[in-house]
Amino acid sequence: MQITIRVTGLLTEYFPAGKGILPVELSQPATIQEILEQIKVNPELVMTVVVNGQRRELSYIPQEGEEVVLISPLAGG
């Protein structure tokens, strides 16, 4: 099962070459929280999760082919 993770802001530092997009292959269904642990992203850096245009919780289990957008808190001043 494959999903796509797309990130914004500070989270792009966790992704290859700062692209902010990562296809993730899952051997079994997993919550977004579990997926974050698998790809080594601190869940505390995620302010909002959006899946197919709808806001979701970290307990949401994405389905095959869904795009999960992780939005980090705004920084700066």
C-alpha cells in the first residue's frame, strides 16, 4: 500500500533534498502517528494534518493512494 506525504515549512528539513514530498510504502494500514514514527518525523512539529482536502487527526488511517499533507506551525517574527 502506498501513500504520499507532502510537507510544508520546517518539516521539509526531514525530507530528501528538501523536496517536501515522500512516497511511503506501508506493509499494513497504519495511523498517521505511526507513519510519522516510521519516517522519523517528530509529531510535535505537525500542527495540522490534511488528507484529500479534509483535516484529520494523527489517529487517522490513510487509505491506498491518499495524499497526506503535514503542516508545521508558522515560525519567524
